Amino acid sequence: MSLLSVEDLHVHFPLGGGQTVRAVDGVSFSIAAGQTLGLVGESGCGKSTTARAVLRLVPATSGRVNFDGKNLFAVRDAELRDLRKHMQMVFQDPFASLSPRLSVGEIVGEPLEIHRTHKTRAERDKRVGELLSDVGLNPAVATRFPHEFSGGQRQRIGIARALALDPSLIVLDEPVSALDISVRAQVVNLLMDLQKERGIGYLFVGHDLSLIRHVAHRVAVMYLGRIVEIAEAHELYRNPRHPYTRSLFAAAPRPNPARRRERAPLEGDPPSPVNLPSGCRFRTRCPFAQEICADADPPYVPIENAEGAGFSPHRSACHFALDLPVWALD
């Protein structure tokens, strides 16, 4: 059984004049315990809204989110409060996600206090010290304040807070994109080590394809509120079968400039989520678009493993997914 299962998730935001922004429009995926699903796409594609809706930080319009066998959209407030101990989030901006008025010890210890996990202040303080040590910080920093730390250190504090209640799922919303490149690898390696030690499942939202390739077991690619391709990470990078996925790969830096010129990156801007194209939402930017792309939504096509070992859990929402030539990211 999956740790997290998302089924046909919709998040729509009403606008004036009867218009609606379809930020998330029929998203489905699952995450196993101890595994990482990377969720990638351009800015505004709905990946962060999806992540927040999974934790009920934004209201969903419809759909179902099962966590540990329970539908989060159907449980009562008291049960949701208990489930929240097992689901945590690390936010993108470590400068905005930590209260400047609280000490590090108060920030990390706040979940422990809210859920009353320790009988005495001394026990709670001891646990805070252990958590700080787990993320590579000296327990003595518990008395200091966020403004005294670098971005990487602040994100470690945020990770310690997320670990406080021993969660089985952590949503990571671009956790290193706001950090200096010199410390990104340190934070990423910390997250991977913690996953191995504790068996935590991660929903890792990002736009850095090389990073996602390094951390994720499976990858889902989003475009205009929908997942257009999902596969095991090694299979997706070896054999992307959606034109949008290939365009993202073409835009990524690669060591061979000549190879990059052979594959032009994606051009133009996505259509408005208020006025979506008919049929395939990517057709207005797709070099392979034909008449059927405007007439019908593309089905999820199962893709045969690139090594010829039969069909893998690789699906692409493209009418021509099976006709595209084999293409891999170097």
C-alpha cells in the first residue's frame, strides 16, 4: 500500500465575472514509504499548489488524497490534527518561513509543544537539541535567533522543525532553490541521509532537472495543472516520451554545446489557466501538434521500457507518445 495516494485532485480558484483559474486539474500520483517523487515543471504549472493541497494547506475543489489509508478530505478536524504529526513541510524560502521573533529552540520545539509530546520543558529541550544535532547544528544554537544564521543554516532549522514529530511524509517545496549554490549539495545530501535513516517519503517539488534526477525515485512532469508524463527517474531521463518533457530537458544546461543546439528549448509562454486550449494543453507550443491534438484530450499512454523489458510504470499524455523517436538526456 502506498504511503500517499492522490486521485484526480482539482484545485480551482474563482475569479470575477464567472471565470476560474484551474491551478490543479485532475492530478493523480502515489508515493511509497522511503521513496521520493519529484514534481517538476515551469513556474505557474501548479506544482506548489498541488503540494500544498496534499497537506490541506489550500482547499481542494475535488479529488481524493489518501494518507496511510485515510482520506484526508473526509476526516474530522481532531483526526486531521493527529495525522498532521505524520505529514510535514519544508518551505522554499528559509528567510520567510522562520519567525524572527522566536528563538531556534522555540521554532523547532513548537510542534512538540502543540502536540504535547513531552511532559516537561527539560524533556522537550533535550529533544530539540537532538533534532539540531541530526541536521548538523550545534544544540547550543537553540538560544539564538534566525537572523544570526546563513540561508543554508536556516533551512537546516526548518528541516529540524519538520522532523520534530517523526513524520513519515515530508513535502519539500523547492527546498534549496533560494540557497547559494555552494550549500545546496550539503542540504540535499542531508535530506537524502535522513530519508535512508528514517524511511521518510518525500514529495520533492523543483525545477532543477539535474537535482531531481539525483534525488528522485520517480518523476512527474506538470504542465498547466496536469501531469503530462510520469515514470521511474532513470527511465524518464533515458527515454522521455512527451514533447514538453523533452523541451524542459533541451533547456537544461549540458556539457556539449553542439548537442544543445540540435535540440531547441521550449519557446513562448504557456496559455492562460483561465482560458485553456481545447484538447491537449501543450498543443499551442508543441512542434508535433496535429488536428487531433485540438479535438481530444490525450490519454495516458503506457510506454515500453527503453531496454525492451516490457511495459514499465511509465505513462505519457500525448497522442503521439509511441511515435516519437528515442531521445535521452545526456
